[in-house]
Amino acid sequence: MKNVMSNKTAIILYVLPSLLLVLFLIYIPIALTGYYGLMDWSGVGQMKFIGLENYKKLIHDKLFWESTWHSVLLALFSVLSLIGYLIVSLILASKIKGGNLFRKIYIIPMLMSSVAIAQLWIKIFDPMNGLINSLLSMFGIKETPLWLADPDMALYSVFIPIVWQYAGFYIIIMYAALINVPQELIEAARIDGANAFQIAYKIKVPLISGVLKVLVILAVVGSLKYFDLIYVMTGGGPGHATEVIASYMYKEAFGKFNFGYGSAIGFGLLILSMGATWMIQKMLRVNQE
Amino acid sequence: MKEKKILDSKPRSPLRQIAMGILYFILVVVALLQLYPLVWLFLLSLKTNQEVFGMSPFALPKSPRWENYINAWFDGGINQYFFNSVWYTIVAVVLTLILASFVTFALTRMEWKFKGVVLALFMIAYMIPLHSTLIPLFNIYNKMNLIDNPVSIILSYTTFNLPITIMILLGFYQSLPREIEEAAVMDGCSVHRIFFRITLPMTAPVLATTAIINMIYNWNEFVFVNTFISSEKWKTITVGVNNFVGQYLTDWGAIGATLVISILPILIVYLFLSDRIIEGLVAGSVKG
């Protein structure tokens, strides 16, 4: 009777199609990225093997490191904003009236495409007619910032819609974890005379630390590979003020047709993301002990 | 959800009321920040250029210009993009759900070697940054003559959504009682019959959740279409909107209308199924 559930043809039929898709469209491309990185290649025509030239160039490429720095800044910024999200979700999860409605409102930007968000925020940041500068003028501020057009401000301006996009996502996940904290523990602490802050800081936050760690990894890896919104909003400009790793790769490959060098950048992105995940896992485990 | 207000369980002191006031103030400010840009966008989509450039951005449109929507839909070619998005999304969601259900069934119900390896392959695939696969994918599709062909888009959507869909399904399959399936085995049912007639119908709730999550991802996807598709007739709304904005730079009303059209389908679904969407977003993230 067990034979039915170990029917080999059925297993192959059920697993193989998905497995082949994942192998051919995810794993083989990943291996090829590293391989193409060894080539001088314009995407069409012959590849020329040039050994580690592209990778050597990458290590000395100021623009690559500048883009990486921008991605790392975004990662730091995203991790820091988790603190704000945690405060909001602690309030929401304290069984406050209307908490569910607030939660539903917060998530709405997450449902939009990065392209729509980018286009909307281009208008919001518009120096002449945008929402923000109109508001600033109403308060009598004459010298309104140029936002995306100012090389010193563009990167931080781009971070704002990214936070706007993801805030609700992190909040609902933290909230889901917080409402699962056993009520008895909170009651016990309250009877012992703990106030709301102490309960939040000493009981709730430590109890959801597992979820918080996952969110830190999500925030860092998500930031390192961040692309769509920045590419649409600024194209990495002005100059390279908002260039990030993925946008640099994309422009090298599909803009300048340096497929070999683009692949080397793509491989660098892979190593960085995987490395960051591994490092954070190690670091957070150490902190726990 | 139980609305038992713990803060009310003690007698109200003025201090407690002030504290509650501050908490609500924070929540309302965040809600305004999240919502107001969209209200502004909607107002923008109904304005004339004179109203956009000459008047306060907080002013309501004098007479709402619904023509903006009609112009975007027909003259801007948004209708073509929109229908492409609809059918790519549906086909890819159906494929992903069927394939992921097959795999999850085999992983949780059937007996075979290499289960662990296969599961690991799907889990690790979830962590690989999509952008690192883009150049080789382009080359592979190019060799197969699938560039500027919707097949490349549907294959990419299906494949890249498989890992997260399997992850969400796994949790549900593991919690599902097996007695009915075991009884069916005793009765001499074939595997396929058990899968299609018993297991698959029982997973309907989680299939609904994953379908919505997949739908949101596919509808909003940008980079695959932007890279693999070049003709207008195959573009999706996400990429189409981007091109539209490039062409109608100064017509803010039309741009606003286009953006509203592009986000409306998801917002409508959200209006009816918000709990399910939230549940899916949570399930898809934390198990990673």
C-alpha cells in the first residue's frame, strides 16, 4: 500500500518540470554569470576569453565601489528604519482600537509597482510643482531644495519612497509576531509592576527576536540588490549620485553592451548578497549568547 | 480579533489619556504619510495642466477631467499594456500554482530519495538575487528565439515565483491531516486521483493566498519585461506606464491617470481580500 506513494513515474512527473525550470533559469544562469565574467563580450558575436581581467578591473573600479557604498548606505538606512517600524507595531499590537484598520492602510504602498511609486514620487519631489516643495513654500520657505536634481541630496531623496514602499510590509510582519506573544507572560509582568515600556523592551521585543533577525536579513539583502525604483526615478543620476550595484550592472550590460563586465558586476552582487546573509546570521547568533 | 482593550482595564487617569492620545497621534501621522501621496495622485489625475501648474497642489480639481483617463487608455495605448498584463499574470499564476502544488505534494506526501536536496535547491533559489541571473537569462532566451516573446516573461515569472510559493504551500501541507489520503490509499486510489481529487481541493485556502501574492508580484514586475521585451505590443502595464510618462512629460493629469489605472486592479482586489493578502505577505517572508 505504501507503493502508491512511492510511485517513481508520479514523482518524476510532479517534481521534474519545476526542478528543470529552476535549474535552467536560476542555477545555470548564476553559474554562467561567473563564467561570462571571464569574457570580453558585447552580447552578440564571439566571446573572447580574457581570464580574470574583468574581475581585476572590478576591484579597481571606483564607480563599482561607489555604487556598492550607496547600496550599503541603503542597507544601513533600511535596518535603522526597522526601529521606527518596531515602535509603530508595538503600538498597533497593544490592542489599541482601530489597530487593524491602521495596519491595512500602512500596507497599501507595498501593493504598488516600484515603477508607479517612482513616477509618483518624481512628481512629489518636483522642485516647482511637487507636493513637498509646495508644502514648504506654504510655510514660507523660499529656498526649497532640488531633491532628485541635487547630487548631494538625490540619494537620500530616493531612500524616502523606498521607506514609504516597505514600511507597511515590515510593520505587518512585526505585528503578526507580536500578537503571538503569550498573553500570560505580559499579564505576569504587569502584576509584578512592570510598565508598558518595560513590557515592550524586556518581554515583547526579546520574544520576537527570531522574526526581527529575519527582517534584518531581508532589509539588508533587499537593499543590496535594490534596483527598480532607483533605475526608474533617477537612472543612477545625477552623474552617478544614486548609482547602486544593480543599476550599474544593468547599465553596463544593457546600456553599453559590456556583457562580460556586466556579468562580473552581477557576480559581485551575488557574492555580496550571499556574504551579507551569512555574516548577519553569524553576527546575530553571537549577540544572542 | 478580540478588541479587549488592556489600557482600559485600569481606571482612566488623565496621564493615561494623554499617553493614549500620543499613541493615536503617531498612528494617524503614519497613516497620513502612507495614504496622502495616493490621494494627491488621484486628485492630480483629474486636473488640467493649468490647475496642476498654477494652483495649490491641495486644491480640488474644479471639474474633474475624466478625459484624462480616456486619453491615457486609448491614445496612450494603455489598453494594450493592460490586457497583456492581465493574461501574462493569469497564465503565470496558474502555472506556478500547479507546479508548486505538484512539488509540495511530492515533498510532503510521497516517499523518495533526494527529497532534502530538492527542497534545499528550491529554498536556496529563493535567496539568489534575480539581477545576477539577468545577463545569462537574456542570452539563453536569445538563443531560443524567445526575446521579444511573451513566453520568456511567463517562464521567468513562473520560475522565480516557484520557491516562495512552495515555501508558503509547505507550511499548509504539513498542517493538513493525512487520514483522508491514507484511507484513499487503502481504497486503492492512484496517486494522481489522490492529488487532484483529495489533496488539491483541500488546499484551496492557501492556493487563494498564494495566487493573490503571485498576482501582485507579476502585475508589478518590471525588470524582466524591460529587458526581454522590445515591441510595444508585448509590453506590460508596468513598463508601458514608464514609457508613457517618458512621452507625455508635461501632461501631469494624463500621467496621473495612467498611474491610477496601473494600480487600480490590485487596489480593488485588496479592498475585498485584504486579510488574505496580508496573511500571504507575512507567510511568504518569515519562513525564508
